Amino acid sequence: MLACLNWQGKVSNPQHRLDITGNPPTLLPKARYDVGNPAAWNYGAGKQIPRTTILEYDGVGHGQYRNSACARTHIEKYLTSLVLPPRGTRCAAEYPEQPPMSAKAERQPLSPTGRPLH
């Protein structure tokens, strides 16, 4: 979020109420401690998208697919069969058993403007 502070570029997609209809069942994974997507954003989007289930991961980070075996199982089941987990499903926090790779190996590529690519 800090990368966006004082952003000088034009906002091409300003915040607005969502108007979504006819969508399939939608899975919205979220982490309890994700500083990139605060919980209020996930819950707000979930309320505006029909047929949405929020999958809660009680850990940290952004990208629950790689952070949690539990979340990965639910996400894969959804992606292959559109089967949502029951509402209120939570995945316990998982912690790595090995130290992380070096900072150099984890460094993400940057865009021409110097912002990280996601």
C-alpha cells in the first residue's frame, strides 16, 4: 500500500460500487493479516458480488494459494469444479518449516515505473 502513497499518475479505475450479475459462484480467499488487501476490502467486495464465499486464512501474507495447504485444497476444488467451501470455512495459519530464500532470490521484478509487478 505504501507504494501507492503520493502516486502522481491518473487513476484509471477509481473505487466504485460493483454492479455484477450473472456470475458463477465466486470464491474470495483472504488472509487475516494481509496488508495489501485489508479485510474490509474483501468483505466489501464479497457483499457486492452475488454468490460469493470468502475463504479465510488465519495467517499472514498475500497469495493464500501458496501460503496454505488448506486454502490450496479449497481453491483447487473451486477452480476444477466450481464447488465452494461452506460459508465460514477457515484455514489455520501455517508457518514455513525452512528459512525463506535469500532476499535476492525473492526479489520481484519491477515495472518501468519502478513499481513491483504482481
